[in-house]
Amino acid sequence: MIGEECLIPYQPTDPTGKRALVLAPHPDDETFGCGGTLALHANAGDPVKVVFLTNGGAGEASGKTDKSQYVRLRREEARKACACLGVPHLEFWPYEDRCLAGSRGALGRMMDLLEDFRPEIVYVPSPLEFHPDHRAVCVLFCDALCHYASDVDVAFYELGQPVRVNRLVDITGVSAQKAQAVAAYGSQLRERAYGDISVALDRYRSLTLPDDVVYAEGFSVWRSALVRKIGPFSIPFQQVHRLEPDSGEAGPLVSVIVRTQDRPKRLANAVRSITEQTYQNLEIVVVNDGGEDVNDVVKALAGGIPVTHIAHEGPKGRAAALNSGLRAARGMYLNFLDDDDILLPRHVEALLSFLQAREGKVAYSNVLSVYFSRFDGRPQDRLKEELVFNLDFDPDILLFQNYIPIMSVLFSSKVLAQVNGFCEDLDLFEDWEFWIRVSRHFRFHHLDQVTAEYRFYAVSSDEGAHREKYRYDEALAAVFDRVKPFVTGTAWVRFLHQGSMGRFRENAPEQGCQVSSMEAELAELRKTAGALGAEVEKYKNRASELEKALKGLKMKREQATPAFLEKMARIPGGRFYKRLARRIRKPVT
């Protein structure tokens, strides 16, 4: 969290030594807003000019006093107050109260004022003021500034609305002068206790200053070149993001679900990578799928992060472990991590910021594949690294290729309201099948940064025997069986277009072999027919028969896609597949 000294001054600033212009919307604003600072300028011998832009005629609420008489009273009070401050150079403009905005001639008059007086610092009400005349003075000055070539300091001062100050001026030594000037505005003090309010603000502004500073005035000071570029209404909010907590300091709870079984050393690496996250609002959910007790390992390494430990009495499988973690997780966002992989320090913070900025539900990052020569993943045992998992999201490609590792995904818990958990009858690829179902409801946002490591270790004989029980081909077939309902015509055509005809031959091996055999035989017969003139007709006839048979088989192969689409057309919403099938089907000539 950023320190106070970066948000407000802890030492006062001496404003003197500059030619000062004060723009006061009404008589009294110059004293209440920056009277102490004006006294410092005047006492230092700086040229100071105060311009009152309205006549203050609407300041008397009862209406019992004649307006012209009241305007004269306000001017006389202004002269007395400024005399207390040591400022004799005053100018009164004739604009009516609450009518300054859009007044004809006011902009030209402000431009002339700047050219004539040539100030080095201008005190003007801030754009956050709620009185329309106060804001009108600010806007009028900034409009005139666009026509003024010189660069000056612009000091926005406080009247009705405090601002985020970046300069504090110690007025303790001139507080008596300011009090006298405030007292000169008797007509206004009868309306409201402005004197008490002004003193209270000055006392408050000394909060961060040394003990000998009793009263201070605050300003938001900027160079006019910046004001010209971005306008006054951006100024009060410059660097306002500094007030917001960093993404690593605040935010929703993120649950990291870790499944493990009999690999405590690797689990230690995984948990350590969670504790090193720059994002702090985390919980760890460890699911021990029937392995040796690791509760002590997790608690010893959690580093203050809340831990939920779930121990299955016996192995229930990879998918069941994930489902147990989902049921126990309390986070608004969820992330999985296997015990043999790790997250890089900014993984959660980067993905959460990325996802929230897009108001999405699912985001994933790039993952680096790292290979080790030993079982414990020591840095010196890294054999090689390769970046394989860095594809942009494509829901159709996901149907045929698992390119999103499980640890790379951060997703909202709201996803689980649309998609059930993991299929526990899958021994392998359970995460791939889950992401496919999620992708039918939610867009995956891809963060093109490496934030995790997918680790591969030297396999012991025991581990090899353990892994042997997973039948890769059967698991792949099981996933494709579940994928079929999601394979739309567009996805299928796209898949074929990418040249993945190996899948076709796997689905129709007999036709594929026959086509290859006949193509080879036909080529050989044509070659022989050219060399043997006597038997050319015989071979031509045989070639003709083969060509017909070949066309028939090719037609079957080319109709495989429409046939598949016609099959899909029988499911709900199948009209799309009927149309696509008719479009793809072409006569074989």
C-alpha cells in the first residue's frame, strides 16, 4: 500500500517570490480561500492583484437591502479585507451573481487581464466547486489560458469543496491578518459563520505538517502547459489511481485447488509457489486422493494463507479430487494446480486483473513446459524449456486439441452455475472435457504471458507402472465420445480443412486402406498398358473398372462429412446441419 507521504505534503511550501494574480468569484472568496497566502506574498513584497468577477449582489438573502447599496457594501468590505492582507491592487468586474458562465465579453476581458498583468502564479477556484460562479471562474480562466503563451503556475484553491492538495502553505505567522480580513466581511458573517469554517479548514490542513505549523492553506498546483493540454476537469483526478489499492493488496478471494497423491516433495514446491504470489487474498484447498498424510507439509509451508485440507480414505481418481476441491472452495475465483506443477509469482494477480478488466468469467495464460532430470525439481536439474501452450482461444480447435493446461485457467465460481463439475468416469483428460463444456457457455480470454510451469520429471519404475494403468487411447476415445454433441458443422469442416485426415482414416480404416491400394494398382496398370500394346485393351478395361470402383470409394469418403452432418441434423437445432450438408455435398463426376 502506498505511503501517506506520496499522497499529501509533509512539509510546507513557500509560495513567495512570484507575481500573483487572484481570481475571486465574489468579494470574500479571496480571503476565505487563500487570504493567508496572499498576506505572505504581500509581506514579501510580491506584486499581488485581486480581481472580483461578480458584484456579489445576490449575497443578501433577506432582500431587505437595496441591491445597488448592497453591491457598494460588498466592495467596501473587500477593500478593507484586502487592506488587512496588505493587498491594495484590486479590480471589480460588473457581472451579476450566478450569471458569469457564458457572459459576453468575459473571455476577452480575462485574456486582456493575463496579457496586462503577466502573472507568474494564478490563484483560481478549483473545478470541483459546487457554486456555479466558482466553477465559471475556473473554466473562464482555463479558456483564456489557451490563448496565453506564457507558462505560469495555476494554484486551485479550496472554498466550498476540498481538493486533493499537492502544496501546503504555512500561514501560522499571518493567521491574525487573515482573521482581521475575515472579520471585515460582516455582511457575510451575518449570513453564515464563515470565519469559524475558514479557521477550521486552515487548522485541518496543518494535519501532516510539523508541530509548529498551526494553520495552513492547501492548493492543487499545476503548470499551465498541462492545464492547456488536458483541461481543468482532469487535474483534480491526476494520479487518483494512487489512492486505489494495488491488485495485490485487495480484491476478491481466490481459491487455489491442489490435488496430490504421495508426492510430498513436489507438493511442497507447488504450495511454495502459491505463497509467493503477489496477490494476497488467497486460500489453499489441498485434496489428498488417498495418499500419505501431507497435512503437516501444507500447514508448515502455507505462510499464513488459510488452508482447507481434504483427505480421501482411498484413491477416488483425478476428477473426483477436483470435485472435492470445488465443493470446499469459498473463493469468488478458482484456480487448479497439480502437485507437480507451479505458478509463477504474478500468476493470480495478472490473470485476475486481466479478467476483471474485461468483465469476463474465464481467463487463461501461457504455460512453459519444463523438463527435469530428477524427481524433486531442483533448479540445477532443469534439462530444457519449451513454450507449447500459448494459443489464442478458439472453441472449435479446443474440441480436437487440448491446448489449455489446467493450472493456466482462472475462472469465476459463477461458471459452476452453468456447468457441472468434472466427469468422474474419465481417468484422463478430465480437465480437457471440462474446459470443452465451459467453452460452450463462456468465452475464454487469453493473457499472452507465461505465468505457470507445466513440469515433467524423470519417471521412476514405480511411477511408470502407476501411469501404465491409464489407457491413453481409451481415454482419448472417451473424450471424443463426449465431444460429439458439440461438434457443429463449422467445427468439423474446419477440422478437416486443417488436414487432420488421420481422424477420418481412424474412423474409416477399411475405406482408407482400399483407396490407397487401388490408387497404387491403377498407377501401375497405366504404366504397364503403355508398354504392352498387345494387351492394352485388356488393361484399359481393367483400369476402367478400377476407376469406377475408386470413384465409388472416393464418393463415400467425400460424403462422410455430409453424412456426419445429416446425423447431427437429428439432434435439437439440427436445421443448421441440414443446410450445411446440402451445401457441402457435390456430385462426383
